[in-house]
Amino acid sequence: MNRRFFIQTSTAAATTPLLALNQPHSPELVDVNFATGKWPFRELPKLNSEALKQRGIMRAITGSLEALLTRDVAAVNARLVAVCKASGGVMLAAGTLHPRLPAWREDLRRCREEHGMKVIRLHPNYHGYQLDEPLFAEMLDAILEFGMAVQIVAQMEDQRTQHPLVQVAPVDLKPLHDLLQARPKARVMVLNTNATMITTALRGCVSLWIDCAMIEGVGGLENTLKIWPIEKLCLGTHAPFFYPESSLLKLVESDLSETQMTSMTAVNARAFLGT
């Protein structure tokens, strides 16, 4: 689909922005960047598993918004698991760890052994640590020993929209290059990267996965694929912060082949999960 056709059909695309517009036999979509729970600064859209399925998303790696500003990580993870179990298999829980709290190793054990989680989602900027600290390397190694995948959230929202008393800068991603070189088998994904991060801090880190939620601009995905391997780019909506249609429309707007589309919307996510 070229951009002229996209513009001409944008009204229809707004209501049905699925791969069916582009491919009659598209795979079930996997969203690697979904969240549930309350956000303290504004009311977010109420999106559940049924809302995802209506948009063709049949699997969503799901974190908890409550995890960013709480100290009771174990309770947050338990509530997240309950919500995901009620989703009928659509939502896959991504547990949280806070390495500056004394029980993070026990929280990790619970995530894997009691909850059966496959993914840990980390928020270094909200939890107050840098990726070049020995503490982060220690936690990363502990997660990898459990055979789990890791998601690092680079940012939750633009700093201009943040509450003036809670200004949280994006994560400094530069240390990832050396960390991943020393851990070639690690399955690590960075969520909410933008074009600047991809071309600067993450330059050369092509062993990790990224998502498309904050890749903006006309032909943004096509431009990203000039410098980033298709095998490491995934569909991520960052819902409910963003409407899912935002990322789904990027798929329609960009000139991607059927193979590229399938990789980005399903195959790459499964590789990240190790399935």
C-alpha cells in the first residue's frame, strides 16, 4: 500500500486499521507494549483483552502502571497476574523488579516460580538507577539465569506532558552496548525508543529488540529499517497511554512487504519470548 492510497482511505483506516487492509491472510497480532492498572496523573482509556481482540491483537505482553510509583512490588505483580489470567490468554504478564528494594531477588523468584512469568519489565528512571551501575548488571544476570526475557522502558511519556513535580528523564541507554556484548544470549527489548535514541544511544546494539510505539513521522518504520534489522523490530502500542490505532496505522502507512509485516507483528515477538 502506498502513501497516496493510505491518505485516500484514512477515514476507513481509522475504524479498521488492521492488517486485513493490507493482507488477506495476516497473522494474529502480538503487541509487546501494553499495560494495565491506574495511572495517577490522568485518566487513561479503559482497554481490556476484548478491546485488543477487536483490533486484531490476540497476544499482548502486559506490564503494570502501578509498578512505577509503589514499593509493594510483590502485590503489584500478583494483581497483574490475576488480571492477565482473566484475559483468556490474551495478556501475558511482564513482572516488575525494583533493585533498590531489598526483596528484589525474592520478587524475581516469585515472578518465575510462582507466577510462571516469561518477561520482566524494568523502569530504571522511575526506580532511580542507571544502566551502568553494578546493581543493574547484577539484576540483569539474575533475570537471565532464570531464562527470562527483559524489557527496559526508555520513557513513559514526553517530558513536556509530565506533572511538574514528577519530572522523569528518559533512560540513558548508552551502557547497553557493552552489557549486551558481554551477554550475547540475552533477550533484551527496549520499549518506547524514538528515532534519536535509535540513531545515537542504541547505534550498533542490533542484538536487542525495539518496538514501534514512539517511532514517528511519515514512513517512520521504513526509515528505521534502513538502520535497524527487521528481525528486531516489533509491534508495540504503548496502550493505554496511546490508542492502539496509532501503531496499527503505522503498519498501514509504511511500505512494508508481507514478510516484513509478518516479522514485525508476530514472528519477532515470539523469538523474543523464546517460543
